[in-house]
Amino acid sequence: MEKIEANRNFANKLWNSCKFVTGNALKGADEEELASLGVTGPMEKEEFETLSLPERYIVSKCHSLVASVTEDIENYQLGAAGGKVYEFFWDQYADWYIEISKTRLYEGAGGGGEEESRAARRVLVYVLDTCFRLLHPYMPYVTEQLWHHIPRPAATSEQAAHSLMLADWPQMDDGSPLVTDDEAVNSFEGFQALTRSIRNARAEYNVEPGKRISATVIAKGALKDSIEAEMKSLVALAKLDPEQVAIYEAGSSEAKDAAAVDSVQLVVQDGVEVFLPQSGLIDPVKERARLEKQNEKLTKEIQKLAGRLQSKGFVDKAPAAVVDKAKAELAELEDQAAKVQSSLEALPSA
């Protein structure tokens, strides 16, 4: 019964996503654009490179999915292939990209520009169409019905019917890989980690769902630039006050000033931190408990990794690259622990 309910919910997710694309995203498209949105083949590198970070990310993940699912089906790993499409559609396309696309499509969310709106519509339709093709062997009736609601290319004279069943598989037979961008994937995963950290902090401190909060993001290098370029997406997804959000380069005087303010400190990953002002946001007792829990976790990880590096069996036998990687991980953990300890010391006494 649980599997039946899960599959029913997934069918509803497909329907709702298709409804958003056709009933909302495509409202601003004229007939010429709608005619151009039909998917006639894989996205080419030239078009791909013109896209913004979230679009390059979702298309990269979609293309990687196509390659993985194609390989699984060819090796008769049908269950694994279906599960991968399910996870991608629900976790990446519906939960992340559809929400981000709203910052391109709607003026109230910071979008409305013609170029970014057209790019968002193109990517929404392209990935949705690709998912329908991948899912058709598993859900032929639902995907066939929904496919006829999205822009699609005209039927060719060789087709007996204009049907998804007769449409091309997304992976070409010539074996040429679909375009991807590993750097875009890594950058956007950093953006996702940042968003999740802020969302988790909001939930932990019971911040009202509709309340906009201020935040200061500290990052470095290319990742800072990527986050800054998608600030409106961060504002929308993490429910931040756009007038009270700032991002500074790690190590700058502004970053040091932000750290000096009474704030909830979130260590997202190496090179990325967030400071959420405590005023009106946290209970100092809960914040101390959270930091102590994080400190305990980091201490255990440090002890485990340090013990591994102190073992002659590991240091003498492991490749130098593996040992160097472990040392770098230990240094990063120790740096995170020092920052957490500093935040603990900054909290007022109970």
C-alpha cells in the first residue's frame, strides 16, 4: 500500500509540475516562442554556455541522469533506472529548479526580464520533456497524456502517430556525451548547502514561516561570485529580507565586522559561513545547545581522523595523495571547531 501511495503522489507531482509550466511559466510566451520550445534533440553546448548557474546545473544533472538511466536500462537494471528518474524529478527539478525559475519569471520575485524569462521557460520545458521520455517505459499513460500539454515538435511524415511512445530517446545512438558542467554543479551544490543551512536554522529556532530575516554571507572566490549572482534566489528560497542581506569576501574587514555582531553562526562548508543576527531570532539557551552538539560532532570526527593519521600502518602504506587529503580534511575540521568554540564563548552566560 505504501508503494501505491508513493507512486500516486509522484503522479500528482508530475501533474502539478506540468500544470505550473503550462499554466504559469508559459503564460508570457508568444506563439513564435511556444513553437520554438518543442524539444527536437539534446541541448547543444553553444546554448548551454549562455545559461545562468541554476539552469546549467539542472541541465547538467538532467544530462547525467540520461546517461545513467540509459546505461541501467541497457544492462536491465530497470528498478535502479526508474528510481533515479524519480529522485531527480522530485528532489532537483520540482523542489529546486521550479522554485528558482519563479525568480526569473515573476517581477515580484525579482525577475521579469525578457532574456532570463525565455531561458527559464526553455529549461523548464526541456527538462520536463526529457523526464517524460525517461519515465514513459514506466508510466506510459500518465506521461503520454501530460506530454501532449507541453510544447512539442511537429510530427514527421515517418511517424504513424504524434506520440511520446514514438519520440526519440534523449541519448543519441552515436555515443556522444550530452553537455555537462562539473564546475556549475559544484557551485550550485554549495548554494544548496547554504540555503539548507539557513532553512534549518529557521526551523530550529522556530522562526515564523512568513518572517523575513537578515543574513550576512561570507564566502571566497568564485563561489562568492556565484552566490552573489543568485542573491534573489537565495532571498526567495531562504525567506530573507532583501534589504538586509549582504555577502562579503572571506577575510575582508566587512567579514570580520559581521563576525563581531551577536549572531547565529552557520559553518556551511569550507570557505562559506553565514551570520544570522540573534536579535529577535534565537533563544541563547537553544543556540548554546546547538553549538555544543556541533562541537561534540566535530571533536569526534577530529579524534577519529587524527587517530588514523597517527597510525603508522596508514601513513606508511597509504598513497601520499590519500595522506595529504586526510591532513587537509583534519585542518578543515579543526578550523570549523575553532569557529564553533569562538561562537560558544561569545554567547551570554546562562
